[in-house]
Amino acid sequence: MTLRIHRLLLQLFAVLAVPVIIGAQPRGGELEQSVPIGLIQYSIFQLPGPAADSIIVDLHYRLQQQYFVFLRQANGRFEAKGELLAEFLDDNGTSVGREIRPIRVERSELPGPNEILPDIQSIIRNTLPMRRVNVVFEVKSFESGRTFLERTRRVSMAFPLAGPALLDDPMPAYRDSGTHMLKSFNRNGAILYGSTGGLVLSARLPENSHTAVIRWKVHSQGSEFGSVRREYEGTDTLAADSHVELAQSEGEVGYRLTPGLQNGWCGFFLSLPLHLLEPGTPQVDLILESGGTSVERTYRLPVVWPSRPQSLSRFDLAVDALRHIATEEDIDDMTGFMADGGQERFREYWRKRDPDTTTAYNEVQEEYYRRVDEAIRKFSTRGEFDGYKTDRGRILILWGTPSSMNRVFRPNTGPREIWTYESLRKRFIFSDPSRTGEYVLTQTEDL
């Protein structure tokens, strides 16, 4: 968490340093977790090929290291091994493109239980004939024997040989501020919630046409509490003076717009209001007009929130966890209406506390419920999700993770936990006199 977000939380939330006696809370409660998703992700991006009847297909993949198993090697280091296969089959089952890559990750020690490992990302490029193909994508983890296999994705690479055209499978991308390259979000064709960016597309204009008008409309219906349908639209003028090329800079891979055409095709980056879109599956409608003709395309542009706190998946829990900062009137407004009305009031509560209302993403809300998740994991009663109700959970939610946490054992008074926040010059002392795991706040000190 950045210091800026922490300060915003402190400005928004009043801390109540009053001991509250709550039932026993030995550690052990866990939020329900679904089967991990997103361990293996890939997306397809099309570019004009070197010949008129060919297409370049870039397959972007993202592999989470948690998919693989690390084993100690003879040299004392730890290594994970696997293999990746990407193959393209035509309608007759004949392979028209294939690549096998070894996967190998080495490190000095085993990953910690809460360590966030960098994803394995790269691109596989194939030049394919202009036709429809089926994609076979397989990832193996040698030590665990785990195999991911998908063969249901079809890629259409057919378009008119004359007149305006737009290639299918555009690339959701953002402009990297350091390298100025256009980079794929690389999330199964989705974009990250709260991001800025747009679509990288390739278009062919009618002969002797050098400009085009592209009209776009985004239909958005979020999947979060109280989401409403919204539409955004705009018009851009496209100059047919550049094409999209793969580029590298300091070991990073992306794309650049390079002067000149590629077999009559031009490329462009269409900026869209991605930062206004909420998690869900918005639809993007495009109309390309040039030389008195037009071509239309409709794309799905999923918006994903990988860091979404689990406690936001249950409306009743999300509202109840607000009791540390919201008034009883606020809570009654959210719980006293039918589902849609209460959810809209929940969203309105957080909208008023959003530090940046120009985006749909609210970083303060995410940080608050990330702390709720942590409190549930650490302090819940076994079988219950009540860790956020405890004294330790309340202080964790309001103040964040302490800079130091010490447990002191005393023969006659039971254990104590001392939480120190150096930067905030605060100390909280919790006691468990009954030795049942029921830690209650007994003392607050200013340093």
C-alpha cells in the first residue's frame, strides 16, 4: 500500500480506540476460496502478414509461477521446470504453425507462503495462411504432473480482398510511460480495472484513400454491487501513414507505430475510456468509414479485477465490515432497502470517499477491504468469518499492518500482543487473560 492511500484512509476514517469485548477468536477461519483461476492466460493479436494472403498471429501468454513446483537441486538452489506448446490447426486438423518452449525458473530459496511471484510472460509469433484455425495451447508442470490444455479457441483470419477491412482480434493495450511502447495487458484479452489505454488495430482502406473516420461506442454493464448500464461514444480520424511493428526496449516487448504501410494495411491506437469501465464484459462497436464505404466490427472487452478483495464478493459481509467507519444511519440505508437500492447506497457511500472520481476504480475502497480480508484470515473463529469484528481486526482495518508486533507471555496474567506503528507514533496492547485466543484491546499509547 502506498503512503498516499494510507493517509487517505486516515483522513477518511475516525479511529475509535475503545476496548470492545468480543467472543473467542482463535486463528483458523478462512474466507471461502474458489478454485484458483488465471494461473494460465493467453490472448491472440493479429497483424498483416508479409504476403497478401498471410496473417501474423502473436500469441501472448502469462503463466503464474504458482502453477509450477520448485525442487531443491544439487547446487542448493531451487528450480521449477515445465513445457509450453502452442499449435494452430486448420479445419482439416493439419498443423499450420507450432512451437514448443521449455519453462525453467530458478531461485535461491523456496517461495514464502504469502510471496507474490512475478508472472512468466512472453510472445509466440507465427505467420499463417489467411484462413480459420483452431488454437491448441498446453502447459505442463513436470514435477507436479499438472497439465493445462485448451483447444476450443478459434481464430478467424478471413476478410474481403478489396475495400476497407479491420482485422479481428485487436489487442487491448496501454502506452508504457517509460518505453512509450504499446503493451498488451496480457490477461486473456481483458483489461485491468482502473487502467487507461485502448485497442491496437490494423485497418485496410480503399485504394487512394489516405484517411478514415472511426466511430466507436462502448456499452458497459458492471458486475459489482449496484452497477448500472452506461454508454460512451466518440469519433476519431485515422491517417493511413503507419503500421504496427513488434518492438523491444531494454528486454521488454511491445509494439510501436512505424511510418509506412504493410501490404496496404495501416495500424493505429484507438484510445477508449477504459478507466471508466467497471468489472464485467463491455461491448465495443466500431464503424470504419473511408472512401464512401464502411466496415463494422463488434468486440467484447472484458474488464478484470485480479486484486479484488474476497470480502467484496458478499454484500452482507461488505456492509457489516463498514461498521468500523460508517454511522448506523449509513448502515440502515444499505440494509433497509431491497437489494438494488441497498447496493446503490453502498456504491454511493464509497463514491463520496473516492480520492479520484475521474475513474471507476476506488483504491481506498480496495485497500479497506484488503484489510478486512486479512483480518478474517488472521483472527476469525474457526468456521466463521468474524475476524473483522474482533479488536485486533478492527485496529488492523483502521490502521493497517503494524511496523512491529510482539507477543509477551506472563505466568499470571495471560499473553499480550503489542502492536507498534512507528510512523504514526501509536501503540496498541491486546490481552488474553482467559488464554482462549480472545484478545481484547486494553491499552492505547501515543509514542
